[in-house]
Amino acid sequence: MRRALLALAALLPLAGCGRGPTPDTLDTDEKIVRSVLELLVSDNKPICVSRLTFGSPLSQFRVATRGQLQRYYVLDWFPPQPWRPPAMPSQKQLRDAVAAGRNAHIPEPPARTDELPRDKRSILDGLAFAISPPAVELHSVRLRESWMPPRVNPRWWPGRDDRLGCDANYVLSGVKRTDHAAFVAVRVHHWGTLYALVTHGKDWRVVGQWGPWLY
């Protein structure tokens, strides 16, 4: 395991956000979530995000290991990037399409071809599989204004998004982790993705992104 984590640490330059240290008052799960949020806004655009984490980050990964998702999507580990959806049809457009018997077009996530090296992908697969069972503890997190990165806005009333420059509501999963590796999924509109993190000193850094999938 130590050798695997050292190999993953070599990915850290891919995911650096160039920010200061996380406050020591944050607990482990808050540090993990904060690192994911920092990556999501590393393109200098704002996001609005639900205040409570929801669901397990590895439920889709478990389905994929049984081949049920991989029939439809290219699922692998890639260098981590911000997660930005295209314009989606409104609820009214979806209802109108159903009423008219038409297919409502929901854009598919873009396919990526820049996979991480095979050995790094195998390490992440092994870590994710090991802690994906429901019996492994899921850590829930409440997102608080006091430790949000710049440009991250915890939502708490409808209609606020447009005024803050957001065009979607992001939902983060709970955290599944070992002492040195962690996973957090992100859902926005009808898309999902998964981020892998490893310890970096007293903090955490994102080292891989899995997916994407449509849900």
C-alpha cells in the first residue's frame, strides 16, 4: 500500500491549485471536500453547491465493475479537471417533449482520451474497489461559509444562482476514505463524475477523475 500511495503522490503536480494551507480547524472530511471544491473552481468561474453532501461516491463505480455502465460510457481515470456542464433543457422543455412524443435531448458528457498511466489507474481502481462496499463508513459533510474557497457559494434559497453567476447546482457526495486515500463524487444537472484524493502533508489533493456518466 505504501508503494501505491507513493506512486499516486507523483500525480500531485497535475492537481495543484496554488492556494494557501487549509485552516487547521477543519476536520479530515472538510479538508477533503474543500480540496474538491477548489479544483471545481480552478478555472476561475463560480459554482453554487448544496450545503449537505448526499449519497455514496462509489455506488456508480461498483455498478461499473459489474460491466453495467461500461457498456455505455468510457469509464477510466484521467487527470482531474473542473466539471462544467453545457446548457441543459429546462423542466418545461422536457415536459413539452414528453407531451409531444419527442425525445428530449440531454447533452452527453464529453469523452476524454487522456487517461492516466496504466499503473496509476490500477492503483486507483484497487483503492476504490476496496472501500466501495456499503459496509465501509460513509462520512457526511455540511458545507459552511466559513471555509468555502473563493467563488464557491453554498446555496440556501432558490433563484440565488443567477445573481451569483452560477448556472447549475452542484451536489457533492459523502466521503469514503482510508487514512491516505479518499473519494468524492460530484453531480451537476444530469452528469456525474468521481474524484480521487491522497494525503499531502496535513492536507489532501485531488489526483484523479473517473467517469463521466449520465444519470
